[in-house]
Amino acid sequence: MSPNNKKSNVCFSASEIGTFVFCPVAWHLQKCGFKPKSSKTKSGEKKHDILGKKLIKIQRQSNIANYLLLMGVICFILSVFLILEL
């Protein structure tokens, strides 16, 4: 087997995968040995917190919209049945 055909034994922990999904830049910096404790890191953490809260709000609004849409469809179907009964 030639050196180019060797399989790499790269292994990622669940924590690393979670970090990458949350912020690929943070994951890369950690892999390069960067220790995140600067003022810019704190600013980035604040921005991540703000974005996270916005995403949670958007998810809740989306859930409410989906619920209202479902209720609307049910009301429409019931009204069609009531009209056909008359």
C-alpha cells in the first residue's frame, strides 16, 4: 500500500463536533491551540448569546405560526363539512 492510500485515523469527539456546529471559526482556533480569553472573545461570546436568543425567539414564533396554520386548516375542513351537510 502506498503512503497516499493510507487511511487517516482522524477522530473527533462529540464536544468538538458540537463546537464546530456552533461556530466553525472557534473550532478551528481551538484546533490551532488558541486559548479564547481576550476581550474580542468576550465580545464574540456576547454576540453568540444575542444570536442564540434571537434564534430561540424565531423558533418559538415559527412553532406558534405552525400551530395557528394547523388550527386554520382544521377550521376550514370543519366548515366545509358543515356546508355540505346543509
